[in-house]
Amino acid sequence: MESGAVRDTDPGLLPEVASMLTALDSGFPDVTTLTAPELRAIIRSRRAPLQWLPTMRDVSNLTVDGPGGPLPIRVYRPRHDASALPVIVFAHGGGFVFCDLDSHDEFCRAMAEGVGAVVVSVDYRLAPEHPAPAAHEDMYAALVWAAEHATEYGGDPAALVVAGDSAGGNLAATVALAARDQGGPPIAAQLLLYPVIDDDFDTESYRRYGSGYYNTAAAMRWYWQQYAPDGTADARLVPTRADTLAGLPPAVVITAELDPPCSSGDTYARLLAEAGVAVRHRRYDGLFHGFLTIPALAVTRTARTEIWEMLRTTVTTR
């Protein structure tokens, strides 16, 4: 594991990080006091107007067949000359409860441009209206669609990547398992960005950073209650429930020190490596859950560049 050098000589936080955390802590609603529709409405109302940047060669809003009915996706094709680009099937974060294609539009564009890949963003069904494994099943359906239609968008079906941030990282990890076990499309890599691996709230990072760092232990408990009201004894919900992690695609695992799920993400990277999976694991010290979707932070722009390179290397050397 590498540790990101994001602190200065002061033992405290970088000034821009401290300022952003203060703003996030003061502005983000207490999810435990709201219904899911109320929470979504509040978050949408505070979203800045989309700028549709960076620009793409083309962006296609599609509806494909999903296990629960029509499944919206958005396909980003970057301005790259290669005739067959990697294809990243991406699941957004949001506690399994909120966010959508628009909330992660800038991030998907940046990833498509930075990696040099076609990105398929998945608008999976949200909890609690659609409890687990609905989101997992939608993500898997999108992977199958991408494998079948990649060439139509300049993509290489032999270079499929499953990716996601936060709750989406959980979906990417569990879909990688499902593809292995169900004979699904071969996956070249999995990109797990501060993934929500499990519902263990007694890890070191939960104890140390469970409040005061934007994402809280109380919020994480609430998200799991919405997503998995019947428990989590299923590898479609918690990837460490699988009998083995052997045979999974190479992984890039990114964690953030100040994030309650950090320890579980670090542990998952270690377990993958112990199972013989090629792993590139980077923990960014002094950073918090969700930082990669805040491009105003200089450290985010640096981290993105590093992560895009890690993913390119993983796909090309698998």
C-alpha cells in the first residue's frame, strides 16, 4: 500500500481540506432525521448547475433493459483517437439512497478524459424503495449491456472495468464477484473508490472518524438500514461474504484516511492480495469520503491524475 502525501508540515489538515470539511459538515443534512425522498430533494436543490465539462466527443443518454424494468444509463465517449478504448461501467455513490447520473456527470467526464476510456454511468434503482440486491442487479445488467454494445461507442469489450465510488464501490466489487461466479463478461479491472465494503461499524476508522469528518457513522448505519433491511449475509451485498476472493480481476483500491469505511477498504485490498489478486492500493491520508468528486480541491486534481494512471496501468498489464 502507498500512502498519499497530502499533508503539509502542520500536523493538522491542509487548509483547503479543513475549509471544505467545515463547509460540508455545516451544510449536509442529518440523513437520520429524513425520509429518502426528502433527502434526495434537499441534495438536488443544493446542486450547482451542471457545466457539462470537460467536453466529450459525444454523450448518449440511453435506456436499456434492466431486471426491474427500463434502466437509464449515460455513455461518455472522450476525444481520444484510439479505435478501441477501455470501457468503464460506473456506479455512483450516495449511500445506495441518493445521487444519480447528473450528480456524477463531471466526475465521469473527467474519468473518461483522464483514463482515455468510454464510461457507462448507471442510474441504478435506489433504496429503500428498491432494497438490495436491486442496485447490484442493475449494475450487473449494465455490465452485460456494455460487453454487448461496447464497439458501437468505440469501446473494447475485452477491456471492461467495473468502477464506483462509496456505495458504488460496493456495487463494483460485488458485480466483479457475480461476473466471476455466473460466467459473466470477463472484467479487466475493478476500480473501488473509498468503497463501502461492509457494515462493520467497529473498525478503527469508524471509531476515530465516525463524526466530524463529513461522512458519519450514524449516516452509514442509516444507509445500510435503507439498503439491506433484511441483513447482509449475502455476497451480493457484502463482498467479504464470498467463499473466496480468488480469481477476481485486478483491483485499484482507493481509500481516504478520514473516512469511517477506510479500514474496511484497506482490509479488502489486503484480502484481495492474499487471495492472489493483483492489487494497487492507495490510501490518501488527510482526506475524507467523497473528495474525488470535489474538483475545486487541488489535492483532488492531483489524486485523480494518479488514479487514472493506476487504472490505465492495471488494464494494460493485466
